[in-house]
Amino acid sequence: MQRVLNIKTTKYLSKKVKVCGWVNSIRSHGKIIFIDLRDRSGLVQIVFAPNLELKIYELAQKLRPEWVIEVKGVVQKRPKGMENPKIKTGEIEIQAESLKVFSKAKTLPFPIDTLGYEINEEVRMKYRYLDLRRERMRKNLEVRQKVIQFMRDFLQKEGFIEVETPILTKSTPEGARDFIVPSRLQPGKFFALPQSPQQYKQLLQVAGIEKYFQIARAFRDEDPRADRQAEHTQLDIEMSFVSQEEILDLVEKLYISLVKKLFPEKKITKVPFLRMTYQEAMEKHKTDKPDLRKNKKDPNELAFCFITDFPMFEWKKGEKRWGAMHHPFTKPQTENISEIKKHPERILAYQYDFALNGYEIGGGSLRTTDLEILTAVFEVLGYKKSEIKKQFKHYFEAFSYGVPPHGGIAPGIDRFLAILLNEPNIREVIAFPKTGDNRDPMMDVPAEVTEEQLKELHIKIVKPKKK
Ligand code: ASP
């Protein structure tokens, strides 16, 4: 007999079904035992009557919350007045005929029938697999999947192809610290986890892909910040032969149609999205991610905007050097090399950010394909010519074989979802997030590795001195 999802049982009136799931709650009325059975589709009520075979009835008496069971029984209309409009199967119940217990369950460390915000987050994360049984969390994962699927379908229709790029790769300067991975086969050498697929997606343009996207993971070893994750997911896009306007138009079309289809209850403040320069934003709003909602208390208002024409460089006070405002591959708005070198502070870039309700939800740029300009940019950033050649040899070489003009953008997915779902934190929209200080209390990582593993990697740990 095939298992029927709880939600579908209503279609089997007077017929026998097999349902499986977790015991959500138990109530007894006299000798009758009522169970709410939960599966991924929702709840259904099961009735164990005392006239059942004794063995089955006795087993039913032993059931406890969160046991995993299978029940076979006949779907019946509930008696008049006993319907439960709060659940989708509230008109029916299943008169049990058999019961199988797959697995018993200890008492859960916290309730899962609440929203969960009231529970200590460390505990929620330690038992994330239980926390995800919560309806709110399951819904968040479902919405996440729908959003990603929409993006994939939309871009495929626009002629893009999704290409996976490596996780074990080389350090790329995107402004954060790299996570590094030691190589066992080449002692003393390391991979870096990608801060973004930036170089690969550009190399894919040299390869003639022209329209690339990827639901990509990006890794950044940043200092603990409350609402940041060391790994985040972005919709990574790169295109050849496009203008800045065309990139922004594509993103605008994608987000408008996404909101319309998946979040019809949301209202976009202004269509087309407001576009303003960095200078305007700073003068008018004192931030490059202004919150342009008309009514900031309205949870269903979405004010998207694009900020353009960022400065190419920013002065890093602490380090007393110039840094790239976006990343070094961004195209300056001038081709005058001596101006770039002499007056980095004056140079604007073909760089844009995508903002929503006061948050930056993405950024991108047109890229420099002129190798002399790229070298000048690296020099301003403090690289020696010999270092540039060594670190970006592949990039310079690739660009010498015919490179199309290209550009892209990478909207983040976690923050966007948190805003859409009115969640206070991006951890609420990620299945297995890390804590603010980058730990996973469930897996208990980061963790030590064995002496043998270290030996194989030719690594010696110098223990930090106790403070
Ligand atoms: N790689 C950039 C980032 O992750 C986005 C881009 O320039 O396309 O922010």
C-alpha cells in the first residue's frame, strides 16, 4: 500500500489509506485516543477506538509526542461540530486499523509548535534538525527554494546557463580575509575558498559563455558581526557585450516578476526602481543604502533602488593605503592612466549597488579588460608589478586571447529572503547557519583534527598563549 501525504487524505473519503509521520499531539476522550499526525504537508487527525484489536490499542496508549509512526485506516468525515477549521484536513479524521512505530523520541529540548523566537538561539542551533520541524522554519525553506527556482527559470529563459565553479581555488581580493585549505599532496601550499566566483565568471566570458549565472556560495572570513555569515549564497551573474543599463534592467525585470509571482501581497514602492548616483545618495540620504519606503512600518512594502557611479577607490585609514571600493576588476570611468595613478580619489567606477529597504542586497560592476588600466589599478592598491604578474598571471594571460567587454552583479539571497519573510535575522532563512562568531553548535565546529591529519598536512599547531 502506498503512503498518502496527510494533506491528500481528504480525497480518500471512506477509503483506506496509509499515512506516516510524527506524533504532533495526543488527546484522550474517555477511551478514545486522538493523535494529530504531522508530516511535511501538515496535520491529520487519527482516532484509535477502544474496540480495536487489543495489541494495537495498547500500543496506541503508549504513543508520545514526536514518535515516528505509520497508521493504516479509513478516512471518515468528522462528526458534526467536531471539524477543525484551523487545519487543512479539519473536515476528516482517520479511523485507525493498524499502527507501526518506526522510532520513539525523547522529550524535545524545546517546543516546536511556537514561532521559536523566544528560545535561546544557541540551543535552537544545537538542535537545528528539531528547530527545522517548526512550521515557520519549514515554510522559510520552502520559500527559499521557490525563490531560487524562480531565478533559475527566469535566467534560463533569458538565455543564461548555470555553471558551477570550484570551491577549492585561489585567493581573490574581494576585500575580506580568505578561508584557506592546506594541500596534502603539495605540502606548504594552500587553496583558498572563493570570496565569490569573480575570476571564474570573468574567465567564462573569455570562454565565450556570454551569459553565466550560478546560485553560488561565497566564503568570507570576516570578524564576528551579528548578522553576517561566513558563507553566504548569491545569485552570481556575468554577461558579455552589455552596458551597465542592460545589467540593471535585467535585475529589475527579474525582481519585479519574482515579487509579482511569489509575493503578490507585497507592494513595490516605485517601478522602475529608483536609480541614483553614489554622490546623490550620500548627499540626500547620508548612506549608500537608503531606505526609500514610504511607510517604514509596512511589512509588505519593498523599496528597491540602484546606486551607481561609486568611487573606484577608498582610503583605508587604518592601513594607510588605497583599497578598491568594490574589487580591483571594476572598470574605472576614465582611461587616463596617469590620472588614475595621480588622483585615485577623483576616479569614479562603473560600479553599482542594489539596495532594498535600507539594506545592500547586491553589487556589481563592468570590468576592466584593458590590461594597462588593470595594472595601474593594482598599483594604486599597493601591489608591486612582480606581485601582480605572479598572482594574476592566469587572468592577464586569458585576457590576451580575445576578451569581450563584460560585467555582472551578484545579488545576495539570504538578506533578500529575510526581508521578504519579515525575519529579523538571516539565520532564520538558512537551514544550517553559523553563530555570529562563526561556530556551528550542532556539529561542534570548528574542531580540532587528529595528530595524524596534521602530520599528513605537514602542519604544526602553535597554541595561542593563554591570555
Ligand atoms: N563578486 C562581486 C561580489 O560578490 C559581485 C560582482 O562584482 O559581480 O560582491
